[in-house]
Amino acid sequence: MLRYFTSRIAQLIIVLIAVSILVFALTSIMGNPIYLMVRENATQEEIDAAVAYLGLDKPLPVQYVIFIKNALRGDFGKSYVYHLPALKIIAERFPATLEIVIVAMLLSAFLAIPLGVFAGAYPKKFLSKAIMSLSIAGISLPSFWVGMVMIFLFSLYLGILPVSGRGEVGTLLGIKTSLATVSGWKHIILPSITLALGNMATILRLTRAGMQENMKQDYVKFARAKGVSRRKVLFGHALKNTLIPVITIFGLQLGTLIAFTTITETIFAWPGMGKLLIDAINSADRPIISAYILFVAVMFVFINFIVDILYTIVDPRIDL
């Protein structure tokens, strides 16, 4: 176990070094933020003072060393737009993103896995074929189109759900979240479903494929011959061996949703990290972009670590 943790920490360090170099290189060439900060008729002296204040007058290697030293202290600088610490702004936006991601992943897990089990166990039934047809649509339809259709149907036409925003925020277990209010839930439903559709289709198809493969195995036939109920065979035997690839995809999707909810959050004006990133890119807000990408890199390594731990719980034959 100690050896495993050591190797994971070493991987984290290597990943962060590589990501920091890429982030610094890309943010250095993406545009000059100075002209977004100074007034339109600023003098050359004022522009030079702003450049010196941000440290942009130093050579790039020196800027990178300063960037790494500050990053190790959790200091990514102040946002050029909000004039607040970049990491603090991301931490404030993170709960909003996490809310819609959690609801989306719960929808994906509790709907896609049972439907995938059914479609894999009874592949020739009409309902199974209908489920698979819908899953193809879920994978094929782009999220921005789904989001706009959702807004038109449920908000503009039926008028039962709000168009945009986060809604009222309440307190749940000491945490401020929109999951604690009715208004918050009304605002969460549409963006969460938009996020969930593509992931749900992927998990469903993966579960179906795994179930079809496992239902042909000898241990399933032996369990049925012993008189084990079909329900227990499906959910107690076959599904357990199907979950390994499903957990892998689930973990990757979780990280991807948290990191790249940009389109959905922009469509629904959801005040999360995705919309923050889009705004930061439009305004060349380098501290926000740098902090965001490094935050995402750490998160992905952590999620992969959790996924590896779950492997050993689902299948005791797997050793770390």
C-alpha cells in the first residue's frame, strides 16, 4: 500500500510539472491582458507600469520560476478582471458546478445501469432495442442543441422550469447549496439532464455489452443450474463483474463533467467554473486560467486514485 501511495504521489508531481509548463506556455501566447486592464486612453507610462506590476516585463523563464514558486504556495495571483485571488474565485464557483455534476451522475448511474442490465439480459426484446436506439441518440446529439431544446420546451413553451440561473441557495448539512431549496432544484433540473444524457448513453451501452458477455460465462450457467433466481444472477453475479469498466468510465466522466461543463453552464447561465473559464479566456485572465487547469489536473489524478480503490472493493481479486 505504501509503495502504491508513493508511486501515485510521484505521478501527481510529474503530471503537475508537465501541465504547469503547458499552461504557462499557452497563457503566455494567448494575448496581452494589459489593454483590458488599463483605460482606453492610457499613456505609455501607465501601460509600462501595469506591465511591471504584473511581472510581464521579465524573461519567460523567470516568469515561469515565479509562477511555480507562487503556485506551490497556492498563490496564482489576482484575477485581472475580478481583482481577487484566482484560487478563491474558483473555490467559490466550484460548489455550483459540483451541484449539477452530482445530479447528472446520479441520474446516469440510477437510470443507465439498470437499463443496461435489462438490455444486456434480454437483447431480443422490443424494449431493449428501443433503449439502445435512444442511447444512440443520446450519444449523437450535441449538448448545446439539447440544452436549447430543453429551454424551448420546458421553459418557453410549457413554462414549468426557469430558463437560467442557479436559484435560491439554502443550507444543507452546514453547506450552502441550491440543492436545499425548491427554487434551486427547479434551476438544476435542465442543466443536469443536459449533462447526463450523453454520459447516460455511454454507461448504458457499456453495461449492456458487459452483461451480454458475462451472461455467456460458465459461472452464470452454474448459478442458474443451482436454482439461483434470475434477478440475483443479474445483479449479484453478472453485474458485479461488469462494473469494472463501468467504474472506469464513470470516474473519467465525473472528472470530465466537473472540468468541462463550459457549454452547458454558458447556455443556462449557471454560475459555475465552466462559465468562469469561458469568461477568463475571453478576457485573457491568465491567473484564472492557470489556477483552473492545475486544479483540474489535481482533481483527475485524485479521481483516478479513488477509481483504483473502488476496483479492489468491487473485485477482491484485484490488488493495488
